[in-house]
Amino acid sequence: MKTAGAGSSGLSGAAGGNGRSGADDHCAAHAATGEHGYTKDKDAHLKRLRRIEGQVRGLQRMVDEDVYCIDVLTQVSASTKALQSFALQLLEEHLRHCVAHAAKEGGAEMDEKVEEATAAIARLLRT
């Protein structure tokens, strides 16, 4: 499994729905440090995503086995909350790394990163 920042994950708009390919030129903090905001916790993030993937596979199994719809919906809710929790952690790391670096630099880069983070928050609120 590839992360959204490492290329296509097989999902349309997986790189945050912004049409980006994950190229590193979008983050001056990455260029300066050689790391993305999530890099230090990458193994934990991958473990968490594998657990979420297991939950989704469980949903497929439940439907295949004709499990009662309310039980399937309960699992959908748990999977959704797990993804939302992951997204919030990733957003926090982005704010601490990319946005904080841009704020130190100031100017257009700061404005761009604040707008980008605001748009990401808006997308999360719509889900």
C-alpha cells in the first residue's frame, strides 16, 4: 500500500482530493528537512491504516455473509471514526510541520499553506 504522498493509492483524489501527484515540491518544510510531517510516526500510521483496512474488509465479509444491516452499519460507523481519527492526526502533523515552517517563512508560502490547511479542514467537516 502506498501512502497518499507517495503516489497513487488506487483511489480517485487520494492525495487529499486536490489532484496533486504527491510531488515533494509542494512543501518547503519537506525540502528543508527531507521529511513529511508524518514521517517520524510512519510505521504507526501504516499499522493504523492496516487495521482500518481490516475493518473495511470485515464490512465486505459481513455483506457477503448477509449480516443484519444494523450490525453492518455499526461497523461502518466504527470504520468511519477510525479514518476520521487518522485524518485529524495527520492534519495536526501537517500543521506542526508544513504550516509552522511556512509561518516562519511568511509571505505567499504562509498564505498558501494556511489556505491549503483550511480547505483540508473544510473537507473533513463535510464528511
